[in-house]
Amino acid sequence: MSRIFTTSFASVYPHYVTKVERKGRTQAELDQVIEWLTGFDQPALGAHLATGTTFEDFFAAAQLPPQASSITGVVCGVRVEDVEDPLMQKIRYLDKLVDELAKGKSMDKVLRA
């Protein structure tokens, strides 16, 4: 099992915020991307951050949209569509969306609209 599975989502979230804000995007845009991927609205996301939910439990409670399978590309040298472990793939989906947001892609493209 990968160490990231038992890492709290709240410990990584500030790094996502920093990454997108450094590139001129907002925390609200990041939260919108997380809501699209997981189905967690602002109160639900806040609850996960406050309770220190692990990535494993965070994604166990998430409702990924059917379009999530259209998230493709490379994160950390690994093609997200080729990741075998379902949980790791979901984490990589999130990483890829955060990367796309930080790279300035339009929200329509990031959210696969």
C-alpha cells in the first residue's frame, strides 16, 4: 500500500492551493475542481479538511463523475489512464486536474465540459 493512501487530505490540500495560486488561479477554482471530481460541496470538503480524512477515506466517500475516465495525461512521469490501482488512479486524476488548473487551462477544459 502506498503511503499517500494513509496521508490526510488536509495535509496536502494547502500544497494544491499554493500551486494554483502561484499561477494566478484561486482557491475557489481549486475547490470547484475538487467538487466536480468528488461531488463534495463546500461544507463536505470543509468537513474532510477539518477531520483529517485520509486520501483512502476521502476517495471512498467520493462520487466520481462518468467523465473522470476522460482524464488522461502524465503526472509524475506516469500516465494516469495506465495506473492499475483504482485509489492511486483517483489521486492521480486529482493531481492532473490541479496541474491543468495551474497551467491556465479554462475551467470548461479542466472540468471536461
